[in-house]
Amino acid sequence: MNKSYKHGAYAQFIVQDSKRREIAVAPVRDRVVHRLIYDFLVQAWDKTFIFDAWSCRPGKGQHRAIERATSYMQDYANGWVWRSDITKFFDSVDQETLLSLVSRRTTCQDALWLIQEVLSSYQKKEAGLGIPIGNLTSQIFANIYQNEFDRFMVHALKPAAYLRYGDDWLCFSSNQYDLEAIRHRAIDFLGEELKLTISHRLDMLRPVRDGVTYLGIDIWPNGHRITKSTQTRVRLKIDSSNFSSYEALVRQFSNEHSLKKFYWETLDII
């Protein structure tokens, strides 16, 4: 109420899974504030997001994003798909741009002050850049920031289909020429409006019939499978204490013979 609140220091550690991530964990008192901000922003913003933004939203999630991607691969089996993501997205978010976006739907000055305090509590290499992966607020901040790109893709570029999970998206078109034009305009928009760059390692444009790897799943118009690298990671990490964390993944994709075999092998491990 009197604006004496100051955000505490972060504890940081490294997680090495499919890629190296630096996690920043705030003290418990600050996580209470994060929940307050998160609930406030979700109520104001979630209804403005496109249907096909699938991360960190009620009723969405990774498994449903994979189901949606599979459906689009079937619908546009004779078309082309562009799969890409952002280079170090969380480290690259421009805090001033984010605060400007948030203020479009948040006129309460007390709320904006508190949001600014949380944003400025974390700096990544360069002042004014970055949001911490460990904060609950970063989930809604990421969706607000990328909502600009989502709406540009859907309403300005108008591909046959588009979906995004986190900073990872698929974009579909009936032919290669149109999809290449969409890709060039999208990259320009990301750089000019959001100060983001795409990952060249994962920037792929190909016929849908050739399949695409998305969210740890190899997807074709006629089927899908867990990637070999994901299977390997599960086998290395799974035990009786964490099986429930992996069970939904292996059950969901155990309808095919190879995946059913993988599922029962996984049970044997534990």
C-alpha cells in the first residue's frame, strides 16, 4: 500500500535437459507477490490471446498442443510447414517493451508499479533485458509479449494454420512460395517490434509429408512417435519416485506398436 516493497535476491541453478537452462528462484515472500500479479494479468489478458497459443493457459498445455499439431499435419498433408523458435527467448525479452504492452490493458498505477518492481528485480547480462524462467509471472509475461507476434501471424500474414507453444511454433501454407514470404515478414516483425531473433538451428521449412519434430514428438500426417532423444532421456531419468511425471507422456503415445513396447519397457525399468 505504501510502496515500500522490494523484491528479494534470486537463488540460481542450472538445469541440463534437452538444453542448458539457468533457473532463478525467488524467495517465498516474493512468490506470493508473483501469484498476485499472475492472477491479475491472466484475468485481463487470457481472453485476448489467440486460440492456438497453447502454453501456460487453463485448458491448454503441451499434450493438447501436440494433438492440435497432429490435426494440422493431417489437414494440410499436401502443403508446407515452417517450424521455428526464438533464440534464448527469456533472456531476450525487452522489459521496457513488455511493460508498454502490459500497460495497454492495465491502467491501475499501483499494479504497474508492482509489475515494474518484479521486472527490474532480474537483469540478464544487459540492463533492461530478460525475465527469469523460475518466476510464475514469466509465464504470463511470455504470452503477453508473444501475443503481438501471434496476432500478426494470424491477422496480418494469414497462413493456412498457425500454433505456438512457448516460443516454439508451427506455421502451415498450401505452397512453398507463400510460406517463404510469410517467414521473411515474420522474421522482420520479430526483430523490429519485439527485438527477438529466431534460432537458425531449428528454422525449418519443408513439405508436410516429410514430417516435423515438435515438442519432443516426430509428427507425420499419418502418425507420430516420441523422438529417440526423448525416449533416451526418459530411460535415463525415470525411477519409482518420478514415474507419475512421465506416465502421461508414455501413455498418450503408447497406441502405436513401437510406443506400446517403449511403455512396457519403461515399466520394467522401475
